[in-house]
Amino acid sequence: MKVLVAGCGFVGERAADLLHAAGHEVIGLTHSPESAARLALIKPWRTESCDISSSDSVSALAVKLDAGSIEAVIHCASSGRGGAEMYQAVYVDGMRHLTAAFPTAFPLYTSSTSVYPQVDGEVVDETSFADPDRDTGRLLREAENIALNAQGAAARLAGIYGPGRSFVLKNLLEGKAAIEGNHGQGRILNQIHADDAASALVHLVTQRLSGIYNIVDDGQMTQRQCMDRLCAIFGVKLPGTREPDSNRKRGWSHKRVSNTKLHATGWTPRYASYFDALRDDPDLTSSILDLVQSAGETPPPRQPNILLIGLMGSGKTTVGRIVAQMVGFKLVDTDHLIVETAGKSIPEIFASEGEAGFRQRESAALRSLVGRRGCVIATGGGIVTQPRNMPLLRHLGYIAWLEADPERLARRTAMN
């Protein structure tokens, strides 16, 4: 299948990657030539630039690409945080120009669950009332209808998060979060990991599934439920409450978005809930911690743990036992966690998975300790070679690097 992906941002780039990996011919479309050139240097799929808000620009692109050869078009371009004028140009006009220029292609428009205006906490599905009172929401619906009238699909995406982007966690760690309305429980959070959003778009396009589909994970919860768990994990105070913000660009809503229709087509999310992603995505937690720690504002407090890091033979386990006994902490050795999880020894891991496999397991072991307190954590010196581990180490506690001269290390490890 030959697919045009219009907009190679947080989700579009991932969708293009998935399509290419599955053997499809992909053309990634960006607004600027500079972005297209940048992507061309790092991606195996073709890139082009085009202003989709311009009919002439899209028509010229259609001639260049041989419009009849394009079998599907995914519109996931961003409005650049603009208001109604940008929504009209990028979403409505852009969708109209793409369907006109590529009339035989299956069109998929990426919309938003913000088109559902419900505020009573009810379950909403694709048949529910969707008549938003904001101009931006009405323009999303207009763009949806262009795709639907062309026998295509509209994918209503929930709040998107992923590595480097999680407004819920970032705002909490920066002290900017608040629980809005609903008698102190806050609105229901409907979210989707960027990887799962991309996989859903690819699923809809490759299966040519027309109609409206909600793209959301299985783990909806209120703000209060989410904040309670996050505060327990990261050791921060529960944010206060406030009245709903009536000035939000897409309005304030309180509803539980159903993904039953999408599930019925055979799609399942890799990360069933936000907390599954915090646990299993190797970069999500560390990337948000890094953003907050690097912001120059007051970083979240280090957790009450002691981390002993050193090369094999530096004495971290021996010293760790002594320190743990002195302060009444529990000793945790990441090597032991790795062996327990893998079901094989570290030499066996290196033999079967190589150093890269071991480092992945080491990072996972470190990530599993987020939320633990009152521990002396002993871990190998190689853990600092992985950039994703540094924000986790800074967050987990107070770090001591154990040193020993090479001759002593050699003597201590000669029989290992």
C-alpha cells in the first residue's frame, strides 16, 4: 500500500515508521522544506514538503506523486497551537484539499475526543452527541465530515502522551497541577500513548475501516485517582482543587470515552493504561523527570534512598549491607533484580542477549524502583552509560560512586 502521511509530528512520524516497517510505501509530508530535509536524513521513507492549506500546493504535490497511485492519506498535521483561523486552514481546508487532490485514496482524519462536550461523567461512544460549543471543536467536526463523506474515517484521539510529553506528570512534578471540579474528584482523564495512537491509525488505514473511531486506552480514571497514585510513586504532595477552567481552548468536559468499537476490529493498545506505560515504556518516566530537572525551577525532591554505584569489585554490595544495617534501610541489588526477572544469570544474559540486552534489563530494574523509599540501592557502574538512566538516578536518591584502583579491582574479581 502506498500511503501519504500529512504531518510527521508526535504521532504522524510514528505512524510512518510503523507503515514502513510493515512493508508499505510511505511518503511523509511536512509543512516546511527544512523539516522534510531533516527527516530525509534519518528516515528510510520518502519525505516531501507541502502547505496543505493551499489548494495549489496540494494540487502540485498530487501531480508530482501521481495521485492515482496513492492508496491512503492520513491527515495528522498540527495547527501549531493556533486558534480557529489555523484550525480552518490546516484541518478543514487541508482535509478538503487532500481529498480533492487524491480522490481515489482512503482518507483518514485525526480528530479529537474533545468534540464530545459531555460534563456529567457518562460513557460516550461514537454514536454519542458530539456538537461542541467552541469554534475549534466545530471545525474539527467539519474536517471529520469531509473525510467521512469521502468514505473514509475519523479517528478521535484522546489526550496524547509519550516520551518527552506528559502534561499530567510534568505539571504535577512542577507544582502546577490542580484537580478540577467534580466535587474534588476532577474530570475523567482519557489518554492514549503516542505509540498506540500511531498503531491505531495504521490499523484503520490498512484495514480500510471507514467511520468514526475513538482512539483511547483502557485505563480511564478521574484526576484524583490519577494524582493519588502519582503522588505516592513520586513522593510529592497531592495538588489542590479548583473550579473548571472555562477558558480552555477546547472547553472543559467530564466523560468516559469508550474504545469498544475499535477493540472489536482487533486492535489492542500496547499500554492498556497510563500506569502501564510509566512502568513499561523505557523512556517515558525518565524523559519527564529530565524535563522537570532541567527546567531551572525547583526540581522534585530526591527520594529517601542511598545509591551506591561502582564497577565490579568496588565493594558496593559489601558496603551496601553495612550502610543498610546502620540506617535501617533495605538493601536492593539491581543485579539480583535482573537475574530474578530474567530467570538466568548475568553471564547467561550477556551470552544470549549481548550487552545491549543486559543494559535494557538494567534500565528496567532501575525503573522498577521508582516509588521505593528507605533503600540502599547497589548498582553497577555501567548504568551511567545509558542517558535514560540519569534522571532516574537523580530522582531515586543520594548517590555515592565507589572507587578502587585497577589492581585492587583485578584481585577482587579474579575468581568471578
